[in-house]
Amino acid sequence: MKKILYIYSALVVIFLTGCRDEVKKPKVIYDTSNKSGVVTKNDSTQIEIADLPIQMEGTSYLIHPVGDLRVFEKGSKARYGSSSVNDVSFTISNLGEYEITGYLQNLKFQKVDSDSIRPLSDKPVLILTATYLKTVADRTQNQVMVYTLTDSDTNKDGKIDTGDIKTLYLSDISGENFTKVSTDLEELVDWNLIESKNRLYFRTIEDTNQNGQFDKNDVLHYNYIDLGLNKWEIKNYKPI
């Protein structure tokens, strides 16, 4: 019995140690080699597909979510389309109330009376959420989209994924004026819309000690943007 307890305890220690190592994995690696722009090609087991288009209420644009379909196979020699392919889902995004979520490589926009489709970004990104600010559009006629995404390989592992810094972007409902509003190398904490003032508030955290982590020793920055204006201007404020 004691031997079993000893083995169990050892396994728990190994598990907890592994978890701590994973948590401590840096989101930013600092050097002067400018490797952050180097991103590996897509894995050969990934296939780019698009979901059916979405039209936000009151808009004249279709939004096509684009992402990677990952195919899991039983054997290493299996081929696509063979009977060995398991559990393939052809849905890459989820739609909530005026919000698209997922792990998307891009969004493509199409005016309803046109066959032309344009991408949101011409650079590699991973889009986590895309939110249409319907209440702002109703009050100001400014049709704005808000995005949380990663846009740079900040941990320099050769790919853009959720292990990198999360950022905040805005665009028009057409996908044009795609603009980064959070500061480079600052992690987006959260954002919130104050409808009565048409203001988008957001917080970011700066790795002031440059240890690659975002923790209690770093500095929070508080910002807002007046979406009632035609030009997006980021303003800092100090609630504490």
C-alpha cells in the first residue's frame, strides 16, 4: 500500500511540475535578431476552408470566416478521403449575438450586391473573436467591428497561435480600415463597450521587467476610444 501511495505521489509531483512549466512558458522572447516575423508554413495536415457567410443585422456585407480544417488519421500512411479519417468537423467558427468566435486565419468581406471578396488581413493572424457593435451603429451610423487576435510570433516558436500576445483591432463593417489599437508587445486583458458614451474601453498589460511573462509585477494601461467620431483616437486614462 505504501509503495502504491509513493508512486501516486511521485506522479502528482511530476504532473504539477509539468503544469508549472507550461504556465511559465514566456509569451515574449526578447532579442535583436528580428525573428518574430518568421512564421512556419502551415502543417501539411491542415486544409483551409471557409464557413458559410454571415450577415450582421442592418449591414450590407457578408462575412466569410476562413480557417484550417485539421484532419486526424488512424495511420501515418492514411490518405485524405480514405476510410481511416476520423471525426472531421467542417465547422470552423461559432456565431453568437453579433459575434464570431473560433481560431480563424482570416475573415473575408463581400458587399451583398458584388461578387468581389476581400480579405480582412493580408498578413498572418489568428482571429479569436470578431464582434459587430450593433448598438454603436444604431446610435451613430458608424458600423464598427472589434477583433481580438494574435498578429505576431512573439514567443518565437515559428507560428502564430494562442501562445503569443493577444491584441485588439478595429475595422469598418466592410473589413476596411483594419487598425491595431493596442500597443505592440502589450497583452490585451479585456475590453468593454459603454453604450451611453459610444466608448470602447480596454486594458493592456506591459511586461515592464521584460521577463517574458505578464504578472502582478507588470503595469496595466487603461485606454478608451470614442467610436462616435469618424477618426479612432486612443486616449489613456488613470482610474487609480
